[in-house]
Amino acid sequence: MFYRQKAKVTGDTRTAGLTHSVTTETTTTQNGSAPTKVVTYGIPLIAFYDIAFDRADIQFTGGTFQGDTKIFTPVQFTMAHEMGHAVGYHTDPISPNHKIYSEEFFDFVDLNNIDAFTQYSHNLHTELWPEAFALFHLDPEWMQTNYPELFTWFDLRF
């Protein structure tokens, strides 16, 4: 579910945010074993703040497609990035350990020594997953050219 709203605090520079409509935590114990905590997330809600649309004149130039340079706006990138946050909480169906996508992704990134490739993910490492998710969907040719092993990881899943 998506919605658009004004930033709540004057000077807030966030363009979007991901929340969950309902989050429940339960603790279970079976046959005297240690308690197990289970977290259930509700429907992801992605809020796009007005500032995301105010910067629509800025463009990112990525790879090429059939000889033409691909260009996309911050609004497109922000939407794909926030979708990455939402998808990252779901279990990776090909994970041998039933990990969520973002955990499986960071295991792969660490194993292959992949560095941050956007300024945002360089400043905040946890943002590498949604940044990579967005780039894979908006500019797969760029990712395949510059990070072929990462492209393959995404291509197997999406």
C-alpha cells in the first residue's frame, strides 16, 4: 500500500519511509524449551513525502538500453528503493536457511566483498539492499556490467 503525505517535521529531508500496519510479537515455549519469539509483520505501508516529488527535475543517468542512455528520476528510484525495503522482509524461497531476502543479500555481499556503490549506501550500509534492489529493477544492464555477480544473485530471485 502506498500513500503520499507532507513531512511531519519542518526540515525533515526524508523522501519516504516504510512502516508496517500491524506488528505482533508472540513468545512460545514447547515442552520446557527456551522461549521462541515470533514477529509477524502486517501489510507494508510506504509513505512518500512531498519532497520526493519536489526533486523530479534531477535525473540519474545509468546504463544503456539498445544504444540509448537510460535516465530515471529520483521519484522512480525512491519508489523502487522503498519497494526493496518492503520485499527485504520476506523469506527468500531459495535460501537454504530460510532467511529473509535482505539477510541473504548481506551474507552474499560480505562473502563477495561487494562495496557500496551509491553515496547513500556508502553513508548507511543497511541501505545497500534497497539501493541494489532499485538499481536491479531500474537499470539491470548497469548492474550486469558493473556488478555481474550481484546481478546474477538478483536474477535468480526476481
